[in-house]
Amino acid sequence: MSKSIGLFRFLVVVLAFLACLCETAPGQTDLTGFWKYSVQDGGVNYLEFKQAGEQIFVGGRNGMSQTPYGTLHGDKLHIQVPSPFGNPDSKRFTTYDAVIKGDKFPATRKDQDGEVTNGTLAKVAKEEAHPARLPLPELRDLPDNGLARTPPMGWNSWNKYHDHFDDAIVRQTADAMVSSGMAKAGYTYIIVDEGWSSYRDKNGKITGNARFPDMKALADYVHSKGLKIGIYSSPGPQVCGGYQGSYGHEDEDAKTFAEWGYDYLKYDWCSAGGIYQSTTADLQGAYQKMGDALAKTGRPMVYSLCEYGSANVAAWGAKTGGNLWRTTFDISDNWKSMEANGFSQLDITQYPTPGHWNDPDMLEVGNGGMTGDEYRTHMSLWAMLRAPLIAGNDLRSMTDETKSILMNTDVIAVDQDPLAKPVEVLSRQGKYLVLVRPLDGNAVAVGLFNRGDEPAEMNFQWDSLHMGVGLGFKSIEVKNLWTGEEVKVTSDDFTAGNSLTATVPKHGVVLLKVTVGPFRFR
Ligand code: GLA
């Protein structure tokens, strides 16, 4: 008996000793709780810490990290959060370094791409880091706002600048949109993506930050160029990089955007994922809330949904008042990303109708990460898909090749064709695809896409276009939309089962428009 009491006492002492080692010693700083990292005129990030001795565990979506992500040696704090969070094999990290002092002190962050920012870490209440869920409206179908009868065309700041841009760059871009000929080619919207907003003023009104001191004046300037202007927010409290979002302020923000004169809103899910579920009911409800708010303002604003294609958004996006909806994750300026985003759309071609478009993300043309052939494929594919054409490059300094791609009016006309018929797959053999799309005026666009890593001979049979040429003589015109050349073809080619054969470069395209003239007897 006394032996087991002795053993019990011994265990209690050992456990107490271990607990002492693990827990924060009395008097030692305890960082346990919620923290906000904020950058002046930049975004905010909320972090949850649990301190055990010198070790800091960090909270993520699924609770605390399994292993410590940081240390506190004396007053030196070092946190290293893997990306994606919780992945033990990750080679990418966001680090925070600070000399701690009370509940608010300067801290430096180095993000996963090596970008360093100087900000502040401040202790906050749990309710600020995790705001309570507000009720969503009952789902209903909002009326069509009558906008975007053809896929929207314009420019957006994100692909080129991320949040490193300002009012002056947007104004210069508007100037360049006009002087380069982009506006004449159909590009209309100048869209200010993440990075413009600051915190709310004491009345709760969203404001521009120091780089965007007067959002109304900016809108006026863009309008004075004969263009339209777009703005960016989120159904969550913050947009993806931490700038202010519209959570709980939907009506006010819609009103503010309308008062400032904005014509387009891109509404990005981002931190809404920490409040709502990723179910159709929650996504649709949150987007409907803002759709309703926009409609109430009475100002026509194109509504662009951005929730990365989850929960089959193409099936319900229009019900929320949406004019376009992202159907993919973010595009990057490389072949693999563009190819994946673009060709995946062939599975959902039934959804777009005038005013409601699938959006495989913005253009990367001119950003330098792809070859000319790859960028021509990008532009041709987006045009065949009836995708929005939102340029994402520096319009102030475009090479001739970039201009020739973005401003090819024949290719743009395919995108903007008023019939808005879906693209069809005429043939698919491994990496070789022939796509066709009926166009207004007895015409079809035919795209021979070579996704392979070598040039390839590709072909299609003229009669597979089903243009009724065998019924009698019709004039036939075939134009190669990238070279501008006429392709010689006769009605016999259509009746005798002849084919067109073309050499298509690696990752390249041959895009044709075939127009059949009015029926005439021989
Ligand atoms: C998301 C969107 C992007 C861009 C960024 C801004 O990733 O998909 O298009 O708006 O947010 O942070």
C-alpha cells in the first residue's frame, strides 16, 4: 500500500515538473491569445498564439498547430508559419520577427515570396479576430441587372501589380487604355483590385488608403477618358491580403461605391471562408446579400463573383445578380496554369448566357511568363470560351507583339459575338483539340489547339463544320485570324470530304473564321 502511495507521489512530482517546463513561468510574458499584424496602408492578418514556455503554437483553421511554429527567447519573438498551414513538408513559410514590448510592438513579416513588410503586432479580442456570423438572407432569384450582354472587357491591376500600385498608376493605365488603342478595340473597365481600401472611419464608412486618397476623384478621372471603373471587396471582413472587406457593411459599401461612381464590383470570397461554410447555401446567400445591396443603389454596376469556382457557382451565380463568376483558382503567368484554367472550361460551356459569364480568370498576356504562341493560345481560348477579356499587364509599356495579341479585333469579335453560342469540341486526340463555335452571320470560328510540347500537323474535315455548302454554290471565305491571311478553299472541299491541314506550333493555335456567303444557285 505505502509502496503505491510512494509511486503515486513520485508521478505527481514528475508531472508537476514537466508541467512547469511546458507552461509559461510566473511573471514571464504570455503571448497566448489573438494578435493582429497590420501594415500602415496595407492589410491586416489575425494570428492566434498559444505559448508554452519558450514555444509558440499557432492557430489555424483546424485548431492549434501540432508542433510549435515559433519561439520566444527573452524578448525576441520568431514565428515561422508553413504554407499551406499545417503541412509538415512545406518549404515555404511566412515569418514574423519582433522584439516584444507589452501588447503592441513593431514586427517584420517576410512572406512566402520573400517580400518583407514592416508592421505592428497588437493583441486583440477574440471577437475581432473571429467576428460572429451574421444572418444571411433567404435565398431567392434576383432580377437580371441588364448589364454585360457580351463578356466584359477591361483591365485589372492584380496580375501585374498585386497591391503595389496607386492612384497615379491607375490614372496612367486609363490614359494608356485610350492612347494604345485598347479602348477602341473594346476594353472598357479599369478595375482596381486589392490594395485600395483602408480601415473604416469612425462612422463605419470605408475609405481609400494613402495610396488612394480620393476614390471618387479617381472614378471621375477614369470616366473623363470615356471609360468605366471597377472596385474590389469581399463578403468577409478582409479581402485576401487583409485590406478592408464589406462584412456587415454590405449596404453601406454598395452605397459608397455607387456614390463614388463605380460601375463594376469584383467581390472576392477570401476571409468570408472563416465565417461562412463553403456550401451553396452560404455562398449564394453571401453573394445575394451584396447583389441585393448593389441593386438597391439604383446605379448600374457589373457584379463579378470570385469564389474560385466552388459549389458549382456557374449554376447559381446569376441568381445572386452576378454577371460573371470565377470558375477557377487564380491564374499565374505560365503555360501550366493558363492551360489548366482555360481548357477546364470545356466541361461547363452550357452555363454562360448574355449577361452571365464563366470567368476562368484574367489575362496574363504581356506579363512575360509565356511565349507569343502561348499568349495567342490564351487569347484564342478565352475568345472561344466567351470569357471576359480583362487584361492584366502594364498597358503603359506594351511590346508590339502584346498589342497585336490584345488588340486583334478579329479574335475579340469571336469573344464578343452576339450569338453567344457555346464552343464545341470537334475532335480531341490527346493533346490536340479542334474547337468550333458558331458565330453570327453564317460563320464559325475553328481553333486548332496544340497542347503538346512539339509542333504538330493538325487537321479537320471541312464538311464536319456542317455549313450546308453542298446544297448549292455559296461563296466561302476562310481567314486565319492570327496571320490575317485568306485560306484558299472551294465548295468542292466541303463536298469531297477534304481536310484542312496546318502545322500548329508547340502550345500554339491556328484560329480560323469560316464564313459562308448567301445561298446561290449555280
Ligand atoms: C484572390 C483573387 C485574385 C485577386 C486576389 C487579391 O486570390 O482570386 O484575383 O483578387 O485575391 O488578393
